[in-house]
Amino acid sequence: MTLRIGNASGFYGDRFDAVREMLTGGELDVLTGDYLAELTMLILGRDQLKDPSAGYARTFLRQMEEGLGLAHERGVRIVTNAGGLNPAGLADALRALAAKLGLPTRIAHVEGDRLPARDGALAVNAYLGGAGIAACLTAGADVVVTGRVTDAALVTGPAQWHFGWGPEAYDELAGAVVAGHVLECGTQATGGNYAFFRGHDVRRPGFPVAELHADGSAVITKHPGTGGLVDTGTVTAQLLYETAGARYAGPDVTARLDTVRLVQEGPDRVRIEGVRGEAPPPTLKAGLSRLGGFRNEVVFVLTGLDIDAKADLLREQVHDALVKNPPAEVRWELARTDRPDAPTEETASALLRLVVRDRDPEKVGRTVTGAAVELALASYPGFHVTAPPGKGAPYGVFETAYVPAAEVPHTAVLPDGTRQELPVPPKTLGLAPVPAPELPPPFPEGPTRRVPLGRIAGARSGDKGGDANVGVWVRTEEEWRWLAHTLTVGRFGELLPETADLTVTRHLLPNLRAVNFTIAGILGEGVASQARFDPQAKALGEWLRSRHVDVPEALLPGAPAATLPSDAPEELP
């Protein structure tokens, strides 16, 4: 009684041909697509300001020009959150498309996530669970369109429909949540953005498939003959992405990530089992997207000698030019990309980035561009910029709030137009910290070598509003004994000085041989505000892996294999 669920999109803008690839490349029962992210909600909100009929992912509608027919031929249901801020509008557009194509496609949608706007927000959306999706599928829908549901709900909804799970089937639902979290970012589960990509052909990874079972266990795989790979490392990396501690809360269930067990079942097949679940919390997460003000950026190129002195001169000159009408925020960042005695001008150059923000567009527009342009013949030798300064552009802010689940309507609009209200979960459980697990025995002392952490550890990082997470994992029990004792919060701050003055929390996940760090406030007001060089913290983990640490020589490649403790779980990655 296996349910095969595939993914064809991890974000708005993902590989356009993935829908066709997934519908024609192998067996599927349900095809999902995740089009929404924090930044996407702001983009859709701005679209809808210009056109009230907009607010959904138009790419999905274009994909369905072919996808509806392919899905109908193969009996595949389609479930997507591409409805964004206007799921009813996308559902209407799909009905018109199906009629044009002469297809008897039954289309339903889920609504209720959009809450009254407040505090100047463009949109406020609660994260719904999978119950509305399940109701639509039960009513015979071939396509289900949602607005803001949790990414994992695209899997928990079909699983509830297929297996008939009730709202208190916590372990089964938790297993589906974990499988959904692995699928949600598409090819990140099949070798994309993978720390250990060398040695694998990841030029064009296939999209992932989850084979779900009635007990909540699942096998992560991909269609035969597609690129990339699925192993315990790729699945571990995705499990750590944008998560935090042992409790992974959602509207359907709270999944215990500390209970997840991974088994390499065969080539490109990883079994997820043992997942335990708890009642969901009484509140739902809600995202508030609003315009934060206006932003401008100028990048100055500093070439050759005296880079620091050139940067100091420019900062003083710009400061003097802005003193009469200064923006609310002025930020400088010097990237030393230059090399001594460089063979090309580009490699002899550093980049000095000026970023300004203010509520008043004039203060980040002509005021700044004038200051930059007027220095062209009156500043450091070799003065030039990467692009002509332009007008300031609006930037967005994403904020998180929590609302009582009982106050949020959850409505399934069935294929025949009937509106079905979904009840809130019968039981809830407030979130509380999980007691810290015991550390493994320390790795024996011995000779060490100073090498990049990434020689033995993988990492994946990402954003959650203004916070970021960095998940770090290793592949053997000996490496775990070393990592768990070595990579403390203090050591993390030393390796990433940018985090030293921020609140950093470490979470241990021994089953995954992983430590997961959350860094509060490192991304300012979220990705849309572009508060730092890497606004979504996508490469924060790779920066960490590049930092040098003292690693026992016995753990490094080429060293004699250490003796595995007799009680070590062989099935782990």
C-alpha cells in the first residue's frame, strides 16, 4: 500500500521542465510542487498591489499547459502551494485551462491562511496543515491548490487521504512530515548543494520521490536514470536545512527529529524510520510581509596597493557628502578579493560595498548617487564602480508571529464548489525543550593535523526570518565522538566571528551524527532586507567548513581505520 509522492519544484523559479520529467520518468501517485518562501510571499504581495487578480505563481500555470494532460493520462494527482496569496484565482485559471485543453480535470483549493493585514503588512499568512488537502483529494480532486501551508503539508495531506490517518496518528504523521521536509527543496535531497559533491555526477540531479508506507516510514529515492544521488548524507543534509532542535513543530504534528533513523537500503534508496510524533502546539506560525523602506548599494573597486588607505579615504569623503542629509543606516563592507603581484587586474582588486537604507527614497537615491558620482575624479587612484549608481529600491521585511489555531479558518473548497470547514486538532501540546542527549565518549587523544573542518564534516545552512541555522554532520561514529565534543557554541563563535556577539544555540541530534546551530538575528529583518552579503545564509555552512581546526590524524583520509565501538548502530550514515 505504498504511496509514491514526487516533487517538481523547490522554489518559485525552479527547473521549468521538472513537471514533465517527473510525470514521464517513473511511477507516481502524487506530484507536489513547493513555490513559496518568505521572499516569494513579499514578491507576490507586490504583484497583487499592482493587479488584484495576481498573487499566485504564474510559472505553475504555464507548466500545467502540458502537465494537466500528462497527469490525466497517468492518473497522477497534483498538489501545490503555488496559489500563494490567491489560491482561488489560480484554481479559476486552471479550470479555464482545463476547459481549453478539453480535459475533465477536477480542481479544488484550500484557503483560510490569509489573515487580516496589520502593522502595514502587505500580507499576513498562517501556515496551515494538510487536512484541507486531504479533504480535497477525498472529494475526488485531481489538482489541489493551496496558499500558505507548511512545506511538509504537501506530503502529510496526501498521506492522510491515502492511508486514512486520523489527527492523532502522531507517529505516522511525523514520519510524513520528515519525508515532506526532505522533498520540499527538490534536488537538495538528490545531490544539489551537497557538501560532498566531489566524486558524484550532480550536474543535473533528478527530483526526489518518497515512497510512503502506512506506518509512516518512507524511502527517499528518485526516478531511474536521473542524475544526482540519494544517500544518507544527502538526506541528512536536507533534514538539517532550516530546522533547529529535536522538536519540529507543525500544524498537524510535532515531529521528533531526534528519533529519525536513516538506513541506506540500496543505490539511491534511503529508508526513514522510527520517527515519533507528538500533538501539535496550540498556535500556528504566521508570516508578515511588509515593505521596510528603501535601499541602495554602490560597489567601489579598489585596485593594487594601499587598499585599506584607499577604503579609509573613500569612507571619509562619502561621510562628508552625506552629512547634510544622512540616510538612517549607512553600512560599509570591504571584501579583500585582491592578491599581491596579481596576474590580472581583477585579481588585484578588492570590493568596497556601500549599503544605505531609509524610509525616505530620496535619502538613498540622488543623495547617495550624487555623492558617489561626484567623487569620480576626486578620490583614490583608480576610482571606478562595478555599475553606475541607481535610484533606491524598496526592500521587504519578513516577521514571524503566532496565532491561536482555533482563530484561523481552514477551508477546503471542493471540486463542486462546496466549502468544507476543517476542525482544529483535538489535542495540542505546548512546546518545551527536550533534555540534552548524552554525549558520546570522547575520541581518544592523539596526534592532530590542522585542516579545514570540511575535510570530514558536511554542513548545510539556511534562513528563518532574521535567524539562520547551520547543521553540521559527520559520516562515522568515530567522527561523531570528536565532533560532539569539539564543535561547541564557543568554538563555533571563534570559527565564525560574525556570530560571536549573537545568541547561538546548539542542538545535538545523535541519530544523525549532527549538531545544529541556530544564530539569532544574523539576517537582520530577513532575506528581503538584504542585511548581509549572503542574505539567506546559504553559504554560512560552507564558510564554517572552510575554517581550519585541529583534527585527529586517525580521522583523516588515508589514516588506518579506527575500531568501531561494539554497540555502534551500523545503519547510520
